[in-house]
Amino acid sequence: MKKYNAKPAIIFLASVSISAWGASGGKPLEIGPFRTGMSFDAARAAAPGLAWRDFMASKYTGRVMSIAAPDAITLGGLSHAIELRPGYYDSYSIFIKHVESVADAAACQQLGLPVVAELEQRFGAFNPPAVQDDRPAKATEAGAPRFEAVKAGEHSTLGFTTNEDRDAKPRTSNPKWRQGIAEHDDGDYSVRFESSYTSDEVSSPSCTLLTELDHHPPSPPWETLPADASLFVRQPSIAVKHMSLEGVTLPKPSVAVDFACGVDRHTGMLGCSPKAATHENEHIVAAALRRTLAIQVDTARLDPDNPLPVRMDLTVELAQNEHRPIDFLGAPRVSMSDLVWTEQPTAQETQAAYPKSMLEEGVGAKVGLTCQVQSDLSVLCAVTDPKPQGDAKAAADYDKLAFASVAVMSLYRAAPALKSGGPSAGAVIDTRINFTPVD
């Protein structure tokens, strides 16, 4: 099975993902026995003699996203391969492709003209894309691609672009590349033809003729997920909630901050921005934003192949009692080695917490902490090193390192039982965080 790979830059294919199977609304585009909207089974039944194979598969799920067959259809007297690619929300693409070696760019141009003439008879007139309309005026600029309009069929025109030679003189008779494009649009349906000539020192000159039949009905701008706790596989721990409120004073017992969040389909992580004018205090907004970074959506509830962005409206509530005292005196003391860790920060996460100004200066530091395992098995810490006096910069660095150290330790989570068999919750440990610049 062929996995999806990006196409060469010279061939600009539309990116259409798969799912939401079903026939397209309205009259589908047809060519030979094939039409937009048909299922894979219907295509195989319509042309059982072809050597069909699974062509493109999802790298996330392994789902077959397109099927293809060589020598499936004849256009302009040339045999073409075909690829059928269903998409989401009734979108659908059919790719029809012919590749052969040619003597030069002129031969490639001539090869494509009968194809456009036949497509014109089937679908109507073809014209260059509108974005190319101003290229003749720019053709005199040094290094600019050159544009040329070429007639095809009775009413169609191909727009060709090619490279200048080294001296920006008019194009050579056989340039390194030459690309022609013509399109026919009809509302939600479009047909696009490309003629692409390439020549280099490694391979013989090649001509690729590509026709795309595309159904692209309107689709929603995004998929919306409810902010439902059942969707979350991770939420802010006691330690994260405590840490987020370090240095923050709430004006009342609890404060709510509203966010608009994007959800990564493949990791379930959130990227959030505060909604306009939800709260004026930037420290409160920052505290709430830190908590969104600890939220993760269950990726099993997200289709990884769907191209639409995922959005979620999320309200984060901050409460004064979430910044809690640590019982360092009355709880049992253990060592770090007595605990079994089910989650630990990665080297990248520790490095990301390193105060940026100190990292840029190449300053290393060791920070002493006393920590307590909470009821949810997260680790809540306080810095035990004394704060420097009389040196403003040293005091400022201390504050940055204190916050960074507590943030790093909030990424730890203990197993329910100590190695000795006793409960982990409530245990107190003394430890140090080493921040070391990496070249």
C-alpha cells in the first residue's frame, strides 16, 4: 500500500482528505465510467478489468484514502492513469495523469493541446487562472517567470509560465521547466488541466499531463467541540492549579476567564486565546492560560484525517483556596528514590521552563525545594533557598527560578504507593532542580 507523500512542487495538486462518504449533491462530473462521488466499490464494479490498487492511506489510521489504476482512460489519444479520492463533506477529486519522455518543452506543449480540446468538448471552455492575468506585464522584470497564452481547442487557452535564462533574456527554446494551466469552473465543480515539463542533468526530459475533476461544495469553517469534562483525558492537577496562582491576587474568592481554543487533532492539546475583554487583569489571564496548557482532549474522540480545524470555547475558573499551604512539618518525609514516578518532565520540558533571560546569559543554577505529594498524586513545592538581599537582579533571578522550579515539579506524578508499600499521598521530599544551559 502506498503511503501519502508530498507531490513535487512543479505539480500543484489540491489537498483533499477523506471521510463523510456519500454521493455529492447535484449532478456529478463524469468522465468515462467514473464520476465524482462514486464509492471505491462502485468504481471497481464500473471498470473491473483495471488493475486497481490502494494508492493513498492515512498515516494516522491506515485508512485507504484513494485508489488508482493505470491505463484507465484515454484523453487526447493518450492513455491516462486514474486516482479517485473521496473527501470530507461531500468533496471529491478525480486525478487523471499521463507521463512520458519528450524531446523538449515544445513537444510537451503539443502533447497537451489535444487533451484540452477533448476536455473542452466534454465540459466547456478552459482558461488560465485569474492569478496569472498580470504576468505578461511582469515578464520584463529580471528573474521573473515568463507568461505565454496558447490557444487550445476552439475556445480554450492555456497559460504557460517558464523560467528565464541566467541573463534574464527571453526564454530559451528548451527551458528547464515549463508549466501550462487551464481551468473550467462551474460553481461547486471545477476541472483543471496542467502540462508540466521538467528537465535536469540527472533524468531525461519528462512531460506530465494532469487533469483534476473536483467537487468542492461549501463546508463548515471548523468543527466545534463542547467543553465537556468527559472529553478530557488530562486536566490541571492540584499542583498546577497552585503553581498557576503563584504571585496572583484574585479580587474575589473565584474568577472565571473565557477562552477560545484550538484543539490539535493528533495530540489533543489546546492552544487558547482569551476572549476579548473577558478580564482586565493580565496576571489572572496568564494564570488561567497556564491551566489550559495542562488540558488534553481524548484523541479517540477526534478524527485525525479531517482537515477542518477544531475549536472549543472553554471557561477556566480560578479559586483562592486552590493556592494551598503545604504541611511540611506534620507529614512523613521520604526521599525522591522512595517514590515511584508515573509521570516525569522531559529534558525538553525542563529546558522550556528555564528562565529565558538566564538561558541567554548562559547562567546555570540549582534550586532547593521541599515538596509534598497531593491527594491526586501531583507534587506541590516551595523553594527553600533564601532569597538574595540587596541585589535587585539576583532577587529577580531568584523569583524567576522559584517559579520555574515549581513548574517543573508540577509535571511529576507519583504512583499511589511508595516502594516500601506505604501511601505516597501526603509524603514530603527535599530535592533540587538543576538548570544547566545547553549549547
